[in-house]
Amino acid sequence: MDRLRATSPWPFAALSLALHAGAWGLLRRASDPLLPAFDPVAQTVAGDTLDIDPSLLAGAAPDETAPPAERATTPAATPPPPADTGTSASPAAPGHARHAAPASSAPPGPPPVFGAVGVRFATDLATTFTRAFPQAASADPLWTTAPLGGAGTADVTFVLDDGGRLVGSSIGGSPSPALRRGIDRTLVLLRAREFTARAAVTRLRVRAHVSRDDVHDGLHGDVFALSGGSFSGDVGTAFFALPPSRSVGGRRVDVEVRLAP
């Protein structure tokens, strides 16, 4: 008892007062329905601002210079279908121009061939005549007495059949006697052969020239010479050389063969 009397009553009084005050506050909060259950202080809403173009509000078209994020996306207007005019136009095929460009001219090909085309031993008529002339004409002794200089010009016409056989020929122009006989001898060699040509009728202009031959003079072992002849394009050349005789020296005969129109 003495121990209890010795203890001070003030702590117990303060504790009792705090408990009564808390209980009274709880009862007052529960009994007042108008008292808000949250903080009555208004909270500020913060965030990014959104600027609206005034022209959009007025119904005007958006500024095309604005960035894509600021332009309004609107569906494109569909154009009205064309009016029916009663005619239909076929659309141009994709990948092709409406008007085709004129085709570039191709280079001309080789001339057509007539006669014994595909025959194994057939040869070109003009080339064969040029090569055969020195062989046939050089055996004629008339050339040993032919005067030096031009031996005239002959126009020779050849006619071939479908098989390339020579069925007709004629000699015109102004050939010398030696040139004409040389052509006649050459035609005899061509009778039994088959040829190809640019057409059924071929015309050749033949010129001959006689000159002194100082190379084949018989002193160097060369008593006779002739060329194989060549024909390229529209012109061919050939020659033959004769040994000298007691009265005249060596002779060289040059021949030019050209396709005539």
C-alpha cells in the first residue's frame, strides 16, 4: 500500500486523457456524413499541351508545309467516272509506248543467188570467167602480133537456166580481134559447167591491155606466165604473159572484168 501511494498519478491521467480524445474523434468522424473521406485540397493535373490549328476549326485544308504528324489524314476524293461517249478505247498495254517507234533499218544482206544453188561443184559465173580467160586466150597466137596498148572493150551477156547451165551468150561493144577470140575460147570452157549468179542474166564488161613484158623475156627461164585471176565485189582482174618471138618481144596482156548493169 505504501508503495502504491508513493507512485505519482500524473502519467495515468495523461494516458487516460489521450485515450478519451481519440475515441471522441472517431465517434465524431463516423457520425458526420458530410465530412469528406479524402483530402479536400484540389490536385493540379499536369501534362503536355495540344495545339490545334485554327484553320482546321474553320474547315480549311490543312497546311501542306506542316510536318506529317500535324497534318490531318483525310481520304482522297474518288474522281467521278468518265461520261459514256459511245466509244471504247482499249488501254495501252503496260510496258509499251502508245505509239511504236519506227524499226531501225537493218543492214542490207547479201544479194540473192540464182542458178545451181546448193550444187557441190557449182561456182560463181563472173569469178569463173575471170580465171578461165587467161588459160583460154593465152593459147591464141593472135596475141603475139596484137599492137601494144588498149585491146578494146567487150560487153558479154550470159544467160543461165534454173539449173545454172549456160544456155545463151552474146558479145557486144568494140573488142579487138584478139580480145573477141579470147572471149570465144573462154565460153567454150564454160559450156559444160554449172554456175550461180545474182540473176538469170549476167552482163560483164571486159577490157584488155597489151604491154611489153620485160620480166618474162626468156632469158631467166620464164617463157610463159598467167595469173589465177581474182574477182571481188563487182570487179575482177587477170593477166597472162607470152614469151618473145623473133620479130617482137615478150607480151603481157592484162584483163579487167566488171559487172555491168
